[in-house]
Amino acid sequence: MTEYKRYLVTAALPYANGPVHIGHLAGVYVPADIYVRYLRMNKKDVVFVCGSDEHGVPITIKAMKENCSPQDIVDRYDAIIRKSFEEFGISFSNYSRTSHDLHTKVSSDFFKTLYDKGEFVEQMSEQYYDEEAQQFLADRYIVGTCPKCGAEGAYGDQCEKCGCTLSPEELINPVSKLSGSPLVKKQTKHWYLPLDKHEDFLRKWILEDHKEWKSNVYGQCKSWLDGGLHPRAVSRDLDWGVPLPLPNTEGKVLYVWFDAPIGYITSTQECTPDWEKYWKSEDTKLVHFIGKDNIVFHCIVFPVMLKVHGGYILPDNVPANEFLNLEGNKISTSKNWAVWLNEYLEDFKDQQDTLRYVLTANAPETKDNDFTWKDFQARNNNELVAILGNFVNRVVVLTQKYFAGKVPAKGELTDVDKQVLDAIAVAKENVSKNIENYRFRDALKDAMQLARVGNKYLTETEPWKLIKTDESRVATILNVCLQITANCGIIFEPFLPFSTAKIMKMMKLENAQWSDAGSCEIMPVGKEIGQAELMFRKIEDAEIDVQIKRLEEIKKALEAEEKKNAPVAPQKETIVYDDFAKMDIRIGTILAAERVPKTDKLMKLTVNVGIDTRTIVSGIAEHFTPEECVGRQVSVLVNLQPRTMKGIVSQGMILMAENADGTLHFIATDKKIKEGCSIS
């Protein structure tokens, strides 16, 4: 490891408009926690900060929907997020909130320093304004028809149906989400950070000085730089956020992207009075853990803010991950397509490490990956239970049974014994190297490989068979296995803190450090060990079926909602009046109705259409019962050429209206009229 006196590790501030889900965990919080736990085990001086991001338009929209204040929203979700992180074992030094008074002061002071240095550009621009609500509208407060897919209710920045990025000007018939009123444009003044002014600095700092960054991070930064940077607004017209600290700027706040990263500084100040040595000393290593959607802010925007402010260090690395999908579909907070951490902790009590393991083993480090409940179950049952848990349990039980719970002395080592013991030092070295290079998935594989080696060794040497004939050999085997077990308790700790606490309890090892790992004598002869304790339990099919069924129900609800909100069919080809005049549409009354046997959709109707009573076969059986049809007045196309269906001659067509969600409705007059009246 490069030698630093201290480490400052930040994790992206979760947005306080909902709980934390597995995508957040896999992308940011589990890898950050692994890294920090590893550093602490190496006795490094580490501050690990985070906090709730509590400003911005989505929070105000949610408050408006729920008829409460934005503060009510952030208070609710901050409590949920905070508790979930604590129960899941994310070991923050401090977890803060951007609605704290200290954050307001720190952000305001930061802005004023840049303002006084002349680092901002003031610009007038035309923005949409709601005259009824008397306020400027952020993009999320503007809705209309998507120009790409035709969906209603698309936002001014994105259509959630087709996923395309939009601007308010592209929307068809845009209106205010606040009042539903049409929009006008008004002049407003804002302050901008001229990123283009710092392109040369960024090109050297990133593209030349940090070629070791992950390819996805480096590539995205290069793409932004090659595309040319532009000034970015640091203020906006809104009543929720850090007030702009300038005279005559009522109704303006700091843009959330500007104040949110300053939350790292605030959180550090809350954590220690010596916060400046973590932010302003060149012998501090700063690492940002984020998802790929935050790369531009942490690699381009925030470094520029720190540089022009002066006195602050810049990040040494920003090991951003890609996205984790759920059962083949993109995780969506708004659509409830997610596995929420607070719900997981209720459904799988005391199984935090199972989720930590699966999310690390399947981490989206270089590309988007997929979480499935079947894979979750398989990895738990086939790896944690069958390999690591099985190995540790057997070693402890056999030591208690054959050697009264004390570490037996080794005899002469065979070549196999030596190879197994050599695997301990190899595992430590590989895990260390991969963690230090932010390859946590590979590091976990290396740790699990040591457990595999131990499990295979124990299975193949079969000490339970040798005990009657060669106790000395059994003593050697179990000594080797105890050394592996204790080492597993150390090198798995960053990944599985709850389970390794059980291992260390069974081994009766306290305060073990990373430096203790790699030793083949970590468990001295004669040392007493504890009783066996269950580390992992098998997850049954029924538990997984519950989770899959929950997602299937969510998917059905989403599909129904999509159908309901689907755009109406486009107009058909234009016809002349004579084409329409050929159709003879009349009012009729249904006299009798019965389902057509061996079909799901067809219903046989007897209809009085005024000129006669006739049989009509209609595809409405999935929408109406025969009893609901009898007595109804309907519109009938009576001069349609007869057609035979399922042996029944159908003489006409019942006209129906089909809703976007696929439901059918009869077309009829608002009052009962005489059968046979024409519709024209």
C-alpha cells in the first residue's frame, strides 16, 4: 500500500425520498465498507463519512403528493436509512444530514468564498414560470406528452416510460405539475460555475495523472472532456434547500449538486475537531465511493469546486461501480422495482452477511450485473452454508470431540499439509492486493478459495475415520484446519463482519488485526476454543417463492399501469364521407346472452336491432358475464357481411370502446331509445 498518514473515505449521500435498496448497496455502501474495515484492521487512521441528501425537487414533489412538508419527508426517510445502515453493519464514522444548520453554514461559506474570488458567472435566462403558483418551475415540475413515445405525464427532464432524456422545450403541451396551468417564460438570474475554464487542469489531472482509475470512470471522464465542458448553474429557483447567501435572492437556493458533496465536509466536521487534516493535508488519501451516475459530479465538478476554493485536497480515486439490475430489469425507486434494505432485514433476520456476500460476489464493478433471488439462494446454500459454514462447524465440533476443545499439536507435516498451509499466506496477499485496488469481487473469491481449500482438505483426510488408528495424524489435520479457520475469521471480516465475529468467538481470538493473518501458528498448541455456533442457515424454496411472487405482483401492477397510461392509437387513414355512409349502425337491445363453449372470449348474443332479431357473436366474454349483457342497449353495425364463428353465423358487430388498459365498454346512448334508430 502507498503510505498515507490518514484516509478520508466518503460514500455517496443517499437521497432521502425513499429507503436504501440493493442497487445502492452493491454500487456504493458495501464496497466502501469493505475498504474501510480493511484499513481499520491494518490500524490505519480512517474517517468514513456519509449522510442523507435532503434537498432537491424530487423531495418537494413527494411532499406535495403526500400533502406534508419536505422536512416531514426527509425526517421519515433519514430515520429509515440510518437504521438500515446500522443494522446492516455499514461502519460509518459519522452519518449526517444536509438539512442540518451546520451544513447550511458550511455550504453558504463555501459558495461565498468562490463568489468573492469571482469564480462564478452571472447569467440571465428565460425559464418556465407558473403564474398561478407564482414560481419558476424546475424541470421535474413540468409535465407533458413525451415526443418520443407519446406517453402522458413525461417530466421536463425525462420520460419514465421510455427512459429518454428530455428538456421542457421538447415536451408536447407542457403544463405545470403544481397547478396544471399552461406555462410562460420569464427572465431569471442564476450563478454558474464555468467548468470550461478548467478543462486544461482536468485533462492533466485525470487523463494524465490518474490513468490507474477504473476504465468505466476514466472513460466517462474522457468522454465529458472530449465533448467540451460548459458552465453549470449552481443556483436555482426553489423554496427548499440552502438559501443563496447573497442579497436580494429570495426564492433561490444552492443547486443540490453543489451543496450535496459539501455534505462530506460537514459530516467530517461533525466527526472530529481535527477535520482539516483530513481535507487539507497532502498526506491524506481521499477516496469517493459512488455509482456511475455520479461520476461527473465527483470527478469533474466537485474537484473544480475544491480547486478554486483553495486549500483542499483532491480525490486520489473514485472507484465508481456500474448498476445492479433486479431479475433482468432496471431497479426503479419510483416503480417500486427494488429489494429494499429495511424490508430485507425484516424478511431475512440476522442474515446481513448473506446479502453482503451475494452483492459482493456479483458486484457490478465493470459492467451492469443482475440480482436474482434464485442466485441469492444458491450462493447462500452452496457456498456460505456448504463450504465456509460447513468447514468451520466441522473443525470446531471435531476439536471438541477428540481433543477436549484444545488446539492439538502438529506432528510431521506431509506435502499436502504444507500445500494447504501455504494457501493461508497466498490468500492474505491476494485479498490485500485486490482490496487495495478496489477489486472487491476478486478479493472475496480469494477469501472463499481459502475456505474451499480447508473444506476439501478436511473432507479428503477424513479425520473421523483415522481417530481410532492414528490420533497423531488427526491432531495434525485439525491443527492445520484450526489455523485456516482463524485466518478465515480475519480475512473474511471486511466482507462478513457478523459471521467472522462468530468465528473469532469460537476461536477465542480477540482484537485480531490484519497483520495476524497469514500465520500458520495463529492458534497455539493447547489454546482452548469455544463451542460450535451456527454461522449460516439454509434458505428454503418457500422463502424465495415469497420474494419472487412479490416481484411478480409488482410487475403485473406496473404493466397494468402502463396499459392504463398508454397513448391512444393514432388516427387511421383518412376516408371520404361515402365510405362512412355505407355503414348502417343502429341501436339494438340484447335479449339473450350465453358463452360460446370451448372459448374464452366469445359470447353468443340475441339482439333486437329494430328491423329484426338476429344472432351476433362478440369477443366480450372476458369482460362481461351473460347476466350483465341482457337488457343492454348497444350500437350495432347491421350491414356487415355475415361470418361463421365456432359454427354460429354472426349477423353484425357490436361496437365497443377499448380503453388503453385493454378493458372494453359498450357504446350506447345516454337514454333508452327505440330499437332500430340509426346512428349517423
